[in-house]
Amino acid sequence: MTDGPEWFAPKKYGYGAGLPISWQGWLVTSAFLALVFGVVFLLPPNPLLILSVITPAAVIMTLITAKTTKGGWRWRWGDQDKDLSPPTDPAAD
């Protein structure tokens, strides 16, 4: 489990984050999408200019998502992922 905020759910299969699970996650995702669509539709059609704005935004979004995903980023196998967790001691309950 991460020590920081948890804004995004982990993916069930694979590596990375799923959908936002808090208002902060939705806000960051909405701001990123608004920036991307704004750049694409409002800036002149210059691919270098568009990439020079979207690339740093995508890197920042990836870093924020990686830092705020519940449980961190790691490979997950869906339901099999539960079998890979360390066994619990029933006597400790």
C-alpha cells in the first residue's frame, strides 16, 4: 500500500492504474483531457507545437497516476493476484 493519497484504482489485469476513485483523481484526469483537447483544437495545426505541449503533460499525468494509485503500480493477474499475497495466520485473529 502506498503512503500517499489514493486517487486511482489499480488495474485488475496488467500494469498501471484504472479509473479515478476520488474527486482529486477525476479533477486531474479532467484537467489533463481538457488540456489535450484544448491544444489539439485551439492551437494552429503544427505537430511539433502540439507534441511539445502534450508530451510533458502526459509525463506529468503518468507520474501523478503512478504516485497516487491505490497499492502502487505492479503487475496484477486479476483473481489470481489474491493467491500471490502472503498467507495470513488464522490464529492471530
